[in-house]
Amino acid sequence: MEPFSTPFFEENFRQYIHKNRDVFTKLEAMNSYYRSVVSSMIYDNLNKNSEIVRRIRNLDGAYKTVKEEKSKI
């Protein structure tokens, strides 16, 4: 699986939700993960703005997909 691809982020969302199921609701966990990833991307020293945009688009697509899934937790 390619790092920072949509499937990569989808799997990370699912893992984060599962790992934090005793602390957060699904939406709270997703929002926490999303904010954390975006913050790290903003402060990362990436040289190409297009790479940041690609990663954020993939993260956003993964967020929408996982949010719409029926919760198994």
C-alpha cells in the first residue's frame, strides 16, 4: 500500500478508531486523527506544494469513506 494514498489513510482511520474506541466515538476519533495528520503535514518540510495537496485530498477522501461505513465497534 502506497504511503499517503487514500487506502493508506482509510486503514489508518480504522486502526485509530479501533485503538481509541474506549475513549472516543467514531467521529471524535476520526476528527482527532484528521487534525493530527493535517497539522503534521503543515509543519513538515515538504518541498512541493502539490504533494501536500495530494496528501490532503487523499486524507479527505479516506475520511469521507470511513465516516460513511457502518461502525463495527
